[in-house]
Amino acid sequence: MTSDILDNHEIDWFIRKDLNLSGKYGGIYGVVGSDIRPFNKATCEEPSIYVFLLQPDENSTGHWVCVLKRNKNFIYYDPFGSIPPRIIFEEFPNLGVSSNVYQRLSEDDCGIICLRIIEKKFSKN
């Protein structure tokens, strides 16, 4: 049986190649809960995209979320509509949080939903 859950390589490929947003994309920045990699947000291009895998423990499959930088503001998007963990707040002072719910707790579409949010916010129509 195959899984529909996207891994970091698939998320990265879709953003860089399929959405053609490589110049705005900060990259996959660690697995929150185990090893978030530091980065210099002040020098990131406007707009910018950051994708994180929330993984409370190594036995968890995790949950994809994203932070989008537009007009010098950082906005956090969680497909469940949840608030970010403390480590995300520490990395992004004055972080705005979207409370929109895109996914039910019983579903595992968070990676695809993050890609759709990114596409809607950044792609040219």
C-alpha cells in the first residue's frame, strides 16, 4: 500500500519546479520538534516561503505547515488552523497566524494543502 503523504523532497520539488517559485523559496527548514535549522530571515527575499514539518516525536509521521513572508510580515499557515509551536514563534517574532481551517484532523493532506496555500498566495494568475 502506498502513502499519499508528501515527503520533504516532494514538497521541495513542487515549489521549485511545478510552482516555479524557486527565487522566493527559503526551503525546508528542519523538522520542528527535533532539529529546526537556523536561518537569517532578515536577508530573505520578499516574498519568501518557509515550510516546516511539525513532528513531536520520531514515531510521528508529522504535519506540514508553512510561513509566508510578504510585505515584511510573516504569516503562519497550519492546515488544521492551529497556532504554531513555541519554537516557530521564537524564530518569527511578531508572527501573524491564519486561523483558517483547510483540513480535518482525520485527513493527511497537509502537504498538498500547504502547496495550494503557497500557490494561491504567490502564483501569478
